[in-house]
Amino acid sequence: MKIYIADINDVTINDLSRISNERAKKAKKYRYIDDQKRCIAGGLLIKKFLGGANLTVNKYGKPSAENGICFNLSHSGRYVLFAVSDSEVGCDIEQIKITKAEKLGKVVFCKSEMDEICSSADKSGKFYEFWTKKESFLKCIGEGFHRNSKSVDVTKDFFDDNGKTYYFKVFKFSDYDVSVCSTKYDFPDSIEFIDLKLI
């Protein structure tokens, strides 16, 4: 597995010509420039690491490559995250902000997760750690928040679900939390930064 991160400020609208026509059309639909740049950045990462592979989307919106390469994209703030693997993978990045961790947590977290958040000296930090782990899992299984998020317990570095074991790795990047989930424990030690201007 490889995990990459890129800065959306390394791209401009002129980079629409460097991505697929389908991705360019998607980018143009966004109203705000930063959303357009996130879409372009994602397109450049897909182009670099998946080549010309045809992409399909399941009924929950998760994309997959027809050549069998497993990948996942996430973005937050100025960064786009890209995970690529030979096994199922999901990833999430969130910029850490001060949040009402206990109030918001009750909506998505199960009791054991809430117990850890409430007893933590850094409630916001624990909230984002659990949030990114949970979202990375839901993206890994391809269901997103169509599944009841409270049915997933991410207090450990693995979670057993329907006969499969899913593993987690958490990274800190600047003021962002990153989590990656996979059916294979082959996480890299660090995230690799990619300069989109050089793709």
C-alpha cells in the first residue's frame, strides 16, 4: 500500500486540460474554486497512479478501477489524500478544529467510543481520530454513511465485520488527522507528499 497527499494550491483551473474529460466536467460543476481544485487534484492523482483504467461507481458512490487496483480519495481543507493498494482500502482526512465533541459524537459514535471521548484530556483530538477511522472503514467496505455508523467500533486498531478483519492506521499531518483502513495490514510508515505540478 502507498498513501499520498497533495496540496490543492499546486493546481489551477488551467490544469483541467491535464485530467480526463469526465473529471474536468465534474470539476466545472463546482461553484467554489477550492472545490474545483480538489476535484482537479484528485483527477491528477487518479491519472498518475491508475493510468487509463476505467472507473466504475457502486450504488453508494464508491469508485473502483476495472484493472483491479484498489484506491480511495479523500480531501479536507487544502489537502487531497490518495491511498492505493492491492486489497480493499478506504481513507479519510479531516482538518482538526475545535468542536463540541461530546454533543456531535452522540450522533455517530457507539457507547465505547463515547466513553473514550468523554474521558479523554483532548476530546476534540479523540473525536477526529475516531471520526476518520470510522469514515475510512465505511469507505473501505463501500457503503459510506448508508450504514449505521454506531454499528462500527473503532476504539481498537482493527474491527471484525461479517467474517473479515479490517485494520486501521492513523497518521498526523500538520493540523490534520488521517486514517486508512484495509483488509491487509501493509500500511507504510509515513505518507508521501506529491507535488501536483510535477505530475
